[in-house]
Amino acid sequence: MLWRVNVSIKNPPLDPLREMTTELQSLIVESQANADKFLQAMEQSRLALKEIALELELKEKRVKSVLEKSRQEIENTNAIRVNKAADFSRSKYSEVMNMINNGHTEEETAQVTGFTQAEIGLIIDLSRIKNENS
């Protein structure tokens, strides 16, 4: 009987061993297939993120471009307003001062320029203050 036990230990039955080996091989193949699927999913995710990043960069460039154009338009509009106001003040106000300096009365100046006599008086006062400070 010892002899049989000894033989069984030295030469185990091959069927369970073959089953375990086959099962182990199928687990390895399944694991490799799942690892490949995982790597493919990771690669797809990486590519999707890269695409999103590129789209965001393009949108950021567009937004910056629009902001810069808006700033330039605002600056241009403000410059035009300042120039118009300055031109108006130079032309109308200087016309008032020229008429006063040439001896016209405030009433005559008001009729010609369209300002009221009070505005003519204010223009004269402001011009004098400006000349005193210069």
C-alpha cells in the first residue's frame, strides 16, 4: 500500500493537472485580451483628450482675437469721440473767441454761432482762466 501512495505522489494523475494548465492558459489569454482592450480604450481616451485640447486652444485663440479687436474698436471709437469733441470745441469756441477779440458783442456772437449769451459768457470766462493758467 505504501508503494501505491508513493507512486501516486511521484506520478500524480495527469487529468487534473491538464485541466488546471488549460484553465491557466485560458485565464492568461483572457487577461491579455482584456489588457489589450484596456490599452486601446486608454489610447482612444488620450486621442479624445488631445482633440479636445486642440479645440480649446483654437477657441481660446478666437476669443483672444475677438477681445483684441474689441479693444481696438473701443480705442478707435474713443479716439474718434475725443477728436470730434476737440474739433468741435476748437472750431466753435475759437470762433466765439475770435469774434469777441475782433470787437463783436456777446449778442452778435450768440446770433452768429448759435450759442446763448450765457454760453458765450461762459466760453469767454473759461478762455480767460485757461490763458491765465497757461
